[in-house]
Amino acid sequence: MSDLVKEFGEKLRLKRKEAGYSQESFAAYVGIERGNYGKMERGNVNIKLETLYKLINALNCEFEDILPTRLKYKINLD
């Protein structure tokens, strides 16, 4: 996967740990199979927008708290 997806996973892991959840308990809380959740944290899978909203709400945070900065991964549209 891309560096963008890997950094997202790292930020997600840090936020989950800050919130005091184990990987298994957090995955169960948001309704994601633990193996699939582990793939998210390792940056091995892209996620759906609905899943991103579940994560944000469960962690009681904002998008910028777990999404890498857009300027770091700026994509040229020309």
C-alpha cells in the first residue's frame, strides 16, 4: 500500500491507544472483524467512507486527528 495509507494506519493506532482500547476491543466496539481492523492499522487496506466515520465517532475525534495532512501527499491534478 501507499505511504498515505500506512501513515493513516499509524495515526489510527496511536489514537486508539490514546483512547485506551486494545485492538480487539476497539474492533468489536466499531463492528469490524479484528483481522480486518489490524490490516487498517498496518496500512494494508483502503477503507470506505462509512468506516472512516465509524472510526472518527468511536474515537470521539476529528478527521484531521487520524488523516495525514493533504499537503504531505499532494497530488498533481494537471
